[in-house]
Amino acid sequence: MNSGWRGRWIGWRNHWLSSPRFQRFAARFPLTRPIARRRARTLFDLVAGFTYSQILAACIETGLLEMLAEGPQDTATIAARIDLPLAGAERLLRGATALGLVERLGDGWALGGDGAALRGNRGIAEMVAHHRLLYADLADPVALLRRGGGGGALSGLWHYAEDSGRGDAASVADYSALMAASQPMVAAQAIDAYSFHRHRRLLDVGGGEGAFLQAVGERVPALALGLFDLPAVGDRARVRFDSAGLSTRTQIYGGDFLRNPLPPGYDIISLIRVLHDHDDASAMALLRQINRALSPGGTLFLAEPMAETRGAEPAGDAYFGFYLLAMGSGRPRSAKEIAAMLRAAGFSHIRHRRTAMPITTCVITAKSKCPNKLTI
Ligand SMILES: CC(C)=CCC/C(C)=C/CC/C(C)=C/C=C/C(C)=C/C=C/C=C(C)/C=C/C=C(C)/C=C/C=C(C)/C=C/CC(C)(C)O
Ligand SMILES: C[S@@+](CC[C@H](N)C(=O)[O-])C[C@H]1O[C@@H](n2cnc3c(N)ncnc32)[C@H](O)[C@@H]1O
């Protein structure tokens, strides 16, 4: 491979960075010392990341963060309430303190700043708890890569969508509930990034149990709402809409978006955390379906975490890359890749919209260019 000047620069840089003598020098020399320490810290965090995650998992599973949110407490009270021996509670409290989740206060403990921020993001506790499945699959990452993903604990959570029967009430329950629990952090970003007021009828494709539609519906009372998902998931949405008093504004369609046509008559279709679940061929088929279903000049509103998002690179290709590998289908795509797919599916006016927290949610909108002319 002809790597050019950049390849030569990388070779030269890496020669020095991997040299123990250069590392010793850089750690001692006053001008390079802060950089060397920062790099060592970053690498240490990378090596130790699983341990940190498991300390967080223990904080969530024992209810420690929720308990400290009531107010500061002493070690003996905490140990009794979270049902750990005194030494175990102390070990957990010290570990969580080192991670900023807990804070020492006199001879007791208070909720730490990061612990408070995590509590403020509904759905993270459920995400952390279900990582038990992901980490079981990632115990042997090379084996997972060799077999092309899937076939493990995480894929069991969502495999209903790949079954020929497309799931019954029991098999869709856990995954749908997890998606609904984590939807607020996505919906908040997505809804702030775009004005839905200019539309009349919104169809949420792969809308799960309706948490996103409910959030938009509350923000824009005049909008008529439609939800398309597999029948057993749609049934769960019906229960949510009934109890939220939204059923008169809402139409639920049970079906398979790769096999059944989407209902016509909507001037905006949303696709929230759906495209990245699918391999390229299915993802293209779905985009073409949406283009056909939209009324002329209608809008596609697409929101999901995206690869190569500046400042959030590890969330895309590292976290979601391996998460979707364990799930057994799909991949995170960059905004550029999604834009190219949208163009190929017949969309125009493709716009990347700013969100406040791109690490969890990026948004792209596009307009249907030539409805009814494309085939699936
Ligand atoms: C007031 C004082 C004292 C100081 C001011 C200083 C200051 C400004 C501090 C800032 C404090 C602050 C407001 C912090 C905010 C922190 C936030 C917003 C943290 C958010 C964290 C979000 C996290 C960790 C999100 C994690 C999300 C995950 C892991 C999502 C996973 C999603 C999955 C697996 C989705 C699956 C869908 C599928 C299946 C792939 O389709
Ligand atoms: C990752 S979830 C996202 C749910 C929701 N949009 C959210 O963000 O919380 C993907 C959704 O797509 C649905 N889905 C997957 N394959 C489908 C198919 N072939 N036809 C219809 N819905 C499907 C799933 O049932 C699930 O509700």
C-alpha cells in the first residue's frame, strides 16, 4: 500500500510513542509531562473501562444512587439498606466515589455530581442493567467478530423481529419496554431539533410502544398520529395511548415494514433508532418504502446515534458498532452515509439538524422527491 506523507508521519510518530525511553523522557520533561499523564490516564480508562461499568452496574442494581438521592447517609445505614456486608458496601462506596458517582460528606456519603446527572436521564438505569446481556456476548469479542455477530444473549432480546411469526406479546415485552424507557433522552433531543408544528399527520415507523409519538403529540396538540410496528408491539402502544388519552388522535398499524406497504396520507414519517438496526439491503428497502408512502414533498425525520459524530466518535463505531454486532444485524452509519442512502432512495433536501446532545441523538430530515415512482 502506498501510504504517502501521512503514512510516513504516522510511522515516525508511532515509533516514538511506543518507545519506553521516549515515554520515560516525556513523563519527566516539564513541558510534555501533562500530555504524557493525560495520555496515560486515557489509556488506563480504556483498559479499566469494564471495571468502571461494573461498579456503575452495582450502584444501579443495589439502588445505591436512588437511596443517596434521598440525602446523605452513613456507611452502616447504607450497607443495611442495600443488603451488602459492611466491607462490601464500603468497597462499593469508595469505588463509586472515585468515579464521581458518590461523594464523601463528613463521615458519610452523598450522591456525587455524575450520579445526580445520570439520575436526571431517564432510561440510563435500564440501559445499564441490560448491559449484562451485551457484556456476556462481548466476553469473547473475537469469537463474536468471527461468527459475524448475533447468536448470543442480546440477540435473544430482540430476535422476535426476525422470527417468521414476528413475535407475540411475551417475546416483544422486554425489548419494547427497554426502548420506551430510554426514549425520553432521544425524544427530547429530536423534538427540539425540528418544528413538527408545520405538519398535519405524523407516522412513526418502527415506533415501538409509542413513547416518541406521545412526546411529539404532547408538544403539538393539532398533529394526527400514526404508528407502524409489528402487531404485538402495536398492541402495547394501544395500551399507552389509551392511558395517555391519545387514542382518538392515534391510528395503529400492525405489520412488517419490509413486506407490507406503509399507509399513505402522512405528510411526515419519523424513523427513530430504526435504520441502524438493519443491514444495508433492508435499510435501503425501508427508505424506498417510506419515499413511496409519503405524500408529495412529504418529510422524512430520521433520528438515531450516528457514526463519526464529532466529539462522540467512540459512541458510534465502538459502542453501537459492537452493540449492533451482538444484536446480529445493522451498523451505525455516519450522517454522510445516511445522506447517500437517502439520495439513492429518491429523497432530496437532505439536512443534518443540530441536536443538543449528539452523542445520543443526531437528526437528518429529507423530502420525498418522486413518490409513487419507485419500487421496493
Ligand atoms: C451547577 C454546577 C454545580 C455546575 C455547573 C457545571 C455544569 C454546566 C455541569 C454540567 C452538568 C450537566 C448538566 C450534566 C449533564 C449530563 C448529561 C446530560 C449526561 C448524559 C449522559 C447520557 C448517557 C450516559 C447516555 C447513555 C446512553 C446509552 C448507553 C444508550 C444506549 C442505547 C441503546 C443501546 C439503544 C439501542 C437501540 C437499538 C437496539 C440499537 O436500536
Ligand atoms: C430500536 S427499536 C426503536 C423503537 C422506537 N422507535 C424507539 O426509538 O424507542 C426498533 C423498532 O422497530 C420495530 N421493527 C423491527 N423490525 C420491524 C419490521 N420488520 N416491521 C415493523 N417493525 C419492525 C421493532 O419492533 C422496534 O419497535
